[in-house]
Amino acid sequence: MQTDLYLPMQIAAGKKIYFLSDFHLGSPDRLTSLHREKKIIRFLESIRHQASEIFIVGDLFDFWYEYRTVVPKGYVRILGKLAELTDGGIPIQFFVGNHDMWMNNYFEKELNIPVYYEPKTFIRNGKKFLIGHGDGLGPGDEGYKFLKKIFRNKYCQWLFGILPPAAGVGLAHYFSRKSRVATGQTDVHFLGEKGEWLVGYSKNVLEKEHFDYLIFGHRHLPIDFSFPNGSRYINLGDWIRYFTFAVFDGTDLSLLSVDPDLNHKIIRQ
């Protein structure tokens, strides 16, 4: 965890901060992804006049790899909308996920969006946030943690970059599909306080440092978990099944779905 604190910031009156994650654009096929992409864009357009800042907390894409002069085909709508928002003065913070960790500098140069690879601390209106995608945190999952080190290794990334884009992207989508099959339906079940590894990770963090909100993605299940000291662990869910987001109004944070009928599926503990 990176511990450097960003300078505290105050939100302008009437403005809000939005948090979203796990769009997985590109999955499972072009038409389904395009429908989801358009829904996300409509949401971003609906909040543009209220948003003081937007956090995208990983897995925007189901796969993303920046070759030296090539980026994956498609996604022009979402990339254009992000550029429009930042050009309009709305800062966007992006955290890489386990599906789009192979960022280089495209987002920084083309979209004016900073990219973070580890959880970071932010202070807004006196509230302290720890924000990250959530993959590889906490105990267990040693197999994935080992793979993550390989994926993050610059030499291994260079070797992957030697592959023609068609071969590399095809291989990546194959492993992504295998990962989803292995996960199955486990994402839809709350595993309890002891079984949720990000709850455990948050507990360990809070033993050393206070945070008002610990916000992660990756889990694909919208969770709002309160600790006895008043801190809250928020998992942002996804835009595949739940269409959930968190919003901070300067005083309090709410976890909601764009579909009101799905709000009852948010886990509140």
C-alpha cells in the first residue's frame, strides 16, 4: 500500500464524488459489451454537472494492453466520453485492475487521467479514503499473487508485446474466459465477515491507520460493511449484473444502483 497522502481537498457546494468499477468492456462479446458501454456513457453524462471528481476503480476493460504504437480496437465511445469530461475540468482518477493492468501512458497523455497501480490515500472534505482495485490484497490467493508479479514484470510485458496484437489479444481473452468459468457464481454470494478477504484486509489496515472509507472493486458484489469504529468498507460491485456506484456528497457516502430495483441486492452489514 502506498501511504503518501494527497493534499486534502474540499468539494464545492452542490458537487459530489463518484466511484465506479468493473465494467469489463469487451466481454463476453461485442454487442453485449457495446450495450453496456452505452449504458455507462449515459450514466456519466447524467452526472457530469454534479461531479467534482470521478474514480474508476479498475477493470474498465476485460483486457487492455498498450503496445508501443497500438492500443486495443474499439472503446471509442467510453474513451471519448472520458476525454470530454477531463477536458471539461472534471478530474478522473483511474486504478488498474487485474484485467487492465498493462497500462503504459496512453491514459495520461491522451485523456489527462492519472493511473495508479496500488491502493492510494485521498482526503476529501476531511474524510479519509483508501481506494484500490482490491486484487491480491489480504491473505491467501497465493497463486494469483504469483501470477500478478509475472504480469507486472517489465520483461514479461515486453515478451508479450513481441506477439502480434491479434495473437496477444486473442490469448488474453481466452484466459479471461477461463477465469470467469472457474469463478462461476461465487461472486453473487456474500461469504460473511470471516470469508470476505477484503473485509479482513480492511480490518488489518484499520488496526494501523484510520480511514473513514475503504473503497474497492474486483469482488463484483456490492457490499457496504460497517466496522465498530464507524469506518466502512465499500465494494463497488460491477456494471455487468448490478450497475452500482458509490457517491460522496461531501458529508456521507452512499452505495446505489442505477436500477432502483437492484438496490435491495446491495449487501449492507
